[in-house]
Amino acid sequence: MLIIGFESSCDETGVAVACTERGLLAHALHSQIAMHRDYGGVVPELASRDHIRRIVPLTRQVLDEAGVRPRDLDAVAYTAGPGLAGALLVGAGFARAYAWAQDLPAIPIHHLEGHLLSPLLADEAPDFPFVALLVSGGHTQLMRVDGVGRYELLGETLDDAAGEAFDKSAKLLGLGYPGGPELSRLAQDGDPGAYALPRPMMHSGDLDFSFSGLKTAVLTRMRALQDEGDATGHKARADLAASTEAAIVDVLASKSLQALRRTGLKTLVVAGGVGANRHLRARLTQALDDLGGRAYFPPLQLCTDNGAMIAWAAVQRARAGLIDLQALRGDAAFAVRPRWDLSDVCVA
Ligand code: ATP
Ligand code: MG
Ligand code: FE
């Protein structure tokens, strides 16, 4: 079965073709990062308009690269939420119209399920069950995953997401958007032990997170540096960046290990944009090695938003028998869900 998938929940337009037997055949991505950079964050209206500009050429490119004709396709998948309403509507509207024109079923996919199952796209994929650490720009969750559609929330952030902690701290340090990769780059020149920053909720006894206090601590340190006339010095900023990264990685690693202990599992899967962080990858790989288990990550370019994870999630759901293709064929109606709980796509 051949499925084309569309992602447009935020600032990346992604299109991909995946096959239930042969895996991912092709994927293409246009990131709007450069466009939003001048504003220091994503401007929703600009995002929607750019998705409109990109989605047709990307679709042509992907079909071409996959060597697939529209009439070879068996289904269309699209991100139905969560995300920016206008941005979601572009992908969903295009996907639904495309499906209608080709007389294909259109499958709504939950964006976080896409992230969650993306490590299964790696050459060496994990087996169920596993603990998943989902760390993206908008979410920080620990989940027990027993199979496709079988997700149990173990803990989540009470305020900022880990990606947000990176982005907001980077902004305080005067770095560009998105802050995660930039902060991580600056941190390479710094000493992670230079500043004793808080590790919020690390010993709270549950699997929840909180990152807003860390951001405040970075702000306080930055102000102190300004008072000392040192805020523009490369070494001082690099030290603060390295200390911030160390604090976030410490908390994420510690809570992941607590989740493994609680569930008795020895497989950890990391998904979402922060999963691209080198220190987090190194730390968790080592920790799982010590445990006699294993940590899995999505291929690096598939950590942040992309179409491949959406086509792939649809393939996984189809294989698991969770999609009623017939019901999704005739109905031309579609809806997006800017706020949408992952538990809504779990099997009962
Ligand atoms: P969500 O999926 O929750 O709706 P999103 O789609 O915006 O949010 P992703 O695209 O998965 O999130 O990830 C983007 C986030 O990942 C940003 O916050 C970015 O700073 C962060 N990020 C990307 N690369 C790195 C890195 N190397 N180190 C730390 N953070 C990173
Ligand atoms: Mg993005
Ligand atoms: Fe995302």
C-alpha cells in the first residue's frame, strides 16, 4: 500500500511517500526558519501563506523522486493537529482535495504520533514495548508505548517544553531562532560546570517536568553578567549556554531513567526536535548502555517536523489495522484540531 503524507502544523512544509512493504520511498521538506528569523519566532499568518506556496511543488518533487504516479497511490495522510490552525488548514485542505480528486481515502494523523513513531524509520528500529521521551518545541512527555495506538502518559511538563527552554534561554543569550541548535553550538566553547543552574523537579518523585524556573535563572545570570559588563563576552555567554544545556539534559536524562526503572523496561526511544541534541543523545546512549538496554533516536534530519513521520504513522496505523479506509474515502469533510490530546488516537 502506497501512502502520501503531508505535514504543515507549524513552520515546516513536509511531503513524503511511504509504502507498507518497502518503507519510506521519498520525502521533501521546506523549512521556513529563515523567513521567521527576523521576527524571533513563528508568525502564524506568514507560515500559512508559505505552506500554500510550497505544497504543490513539494508534492510533484516527492512523487517524481519516488517514481510514483498519483494513480498508484492508495491513501493520503495529513497532520490534523495539534498545531497552528491556519497552517494545519493548508495541509489538511490540500490533502483532502487531492484525495477527493484521486478518489482516495484521507487519513488524519496526530502530529505527536508522527514524532513518537519516527524512530521506527531508523535502519535499526526498536521493538515494543518501550519508554518514549518526546521532546519537541511544544511538548515534553514520557510515555509507555506498548504498540501502535497504545500510548500511556507517564509524565509531562507542567509549564514550558524542553525545546521552549532551549529557545527562550537562547533568546536571553542574544542568539537567533530557533534557539536549540544555536545554544548548543555556543555551548561547545563553554564549561557546563561554570554556573550552578537549577534542575527543576529532578527529585520530585514523579515523572513530570518544569522548565520555567530554569529560564528565570538564566535571565538572572544574564542580568548579573550585564552588571559586570561581561554580557557580550564570548566566554561568559558560552559558559552560560553550556550550563543551561547541561541542566536541561540532566533533567531529561534523569527522568527518563526513572521512567525506565518504574516500568521495568530497558528500551528508550527519543523523539522530537530536542532529540537532535548531541549531548542528550550521548548521555542517553551511555546511560542505556550501562543499564544493559538501548536508546533509539530518529534519523537526525527526521527529529524536527517532516512529512516522512506523517506518512510513516499512517503506514503503521494501517498495518496495525487501526484505519477504516472505506469510511475515510467517501467523506470529503475534514477538520483540524489545533489542540488535540494524544489519548484520543489510542485504541480503547
Ligand atoms: P510540537 O511537535 O510539540 O508541536 P515543534 O514541531 O515546533 O513542536 P519540533 O520541530 O519537533 O517541535 O522541534 C523543534 C524544537 O527542537 C525547537 O524548540 C528547537 O530549538 C529544538 N531543537 C532542534 N535542534 C536542537 C538541538 N540540536 N538541541 C536542542 N534543541 C534543539
Ligand atoms: Mg519547526
Ligand atoms: Fe513537531
